Amino acid sequence: MAVEFAAEMKAFNGSTGIPIRERTDDTSADIYGASEDVLGRWFAANPEKRKDFFLATKFGIGPSSESPRGYKIDSTPECCREALERSLKRLDLPYVNFYYVHRLDKVTPIEKTMEAMVQLKQEGKIKLIGLSECSAESLRRAHAVHPVTCVQVEYILFYLAIESPQVRLLETAQELGVGVVAYSPLGNGDISRPGNSRRVLPGLHEKNLAKTWLLWIRFSPSPNKKGDDIFAIPGITKIEHLEENLRSVFVRVSEEEEPCELCQSSGFSSGSVCRATPIYQ
């Protein structure tokens, strides 16, 4: 299924000369609904451009005045359908390419959630099915109902929990042929902020910082686990940052400078986790 995902995303950006898999937008609708409104207006003005976009959205997290956290998690079949209908209305489109369940609510069996997503696929409203921040067990159960194309999870240079033998999410995904969409591959600003404590690591010294991050993106994302089944999706707010990130494809690494060695010298390994290991559902 990861191959199917890659095939769906294949493209070339001729204006910059930088090859990219596709112009990809992840709208995460119930939290970032305004982005769908903006995209909907843009698609209405440029209907011929829809074919150039691989459009993904999610359901499962939404605002809640009743929750002290300000949001609620809901992976019920009802939420699955209702959230997609809201997304399609905002986008003014008949379908999205990819539909994720953003989080699992610990109550709804994953099988029920998957059945609802499969029904939407059969109706032509979604093309591919994905999970986000799930456990290896939930991924395996979901995949037994219908092939899961990708699982989205935080997977960055200093946060490699999915590689650990306790979590085994990467191992399970690769066993099942499920791709990994790595969000926040640039550290969500943790590295770029002045004074960050991680700057003491050799690979994050000022002279090595750009090279370390370019290699991280280039090998999408873990040098020890690189392959066509891992897709890094760095978030950006400026075109120049997008172009800068995409130029990582031009980085060349010699045999004497294998990326895994660079990461080891930076103080990172597959067992390194600089925040508490998450409890995936």
C-alpha cells in the first residue's frame, strides 16, 4: 500500500527544478477547518488544478467546550462520516485522496472505525485510508479489516519511539507494507529556537546543523530506516522554506559519510527518545 501512496503522489515541479512527489495538503479539518475554507475557495477559482493535488484530511479530534483540554477525541463511525461531510462541504469537492483517523478514542473498536472508512471509500468519497498515532496492535487490527495505506506519527531525529522494541510501530508497519508519514520532521521548531538544550549535541552545532537536517529530510526520515515507505511532511508557512526543504534532494553523501554514522556522531540512535514515550492507542 505504501507503493500505492507513492504512485498517487508522483509529480515534478518544473518551476524550481526540484523533483517532488506531489503538492500535498493535509488539512486536519476538525482542528484546522479554516484551511479547508481557504482551499475550497482556491479550488473553486482553479478547478483545473485539483488533479495536481494529493489532498489529505483527518477526523477524530474536535473542539469541545465541555473538555478541560478544549478538545475531544471521537473515532466513532458517526464522527467519521459527519467530519468528512463537513470537510467536503468546506472544500466544495466530491472526494479527498486520503482520510486519516486523527486519534483513537479508547472506546470505539478500531474495527468499527475502519468499517465506516471503508464504506466512505466504496462511496467514492475517499481514495486511501490512514491512521495517526496508533499502536502497533491497533494498526494490525485495522489492517485486518481493510489495507491501511499509511500511519502518520511523529518521527524525528531526536524522537524515535516508533523504532523501539517496546512500541514496534515501525516494525509492524513495514511488516504489513504500511507506509509511515513522519510529521514534524524538522523538530517542530525545537532545534531552531535559540538556546535549545539539544544544541549541545555535535550534529546540532551551528556548523553541522544545516547538514544534519538536510540529511534527515533527504533520507525520510531515519537514516537507519530509509526507504520508499517513509514520507516526511515538514510543515511550512513560507514558499522559500518549502523550496529550501526540497533542495535536500540534491544533497550527496559519500560512502565515507554514511548518514547513520552522522546521526551516531550527533548523539542519536534508534533508542533515543528526548520526550516521554507516547502511549499509542
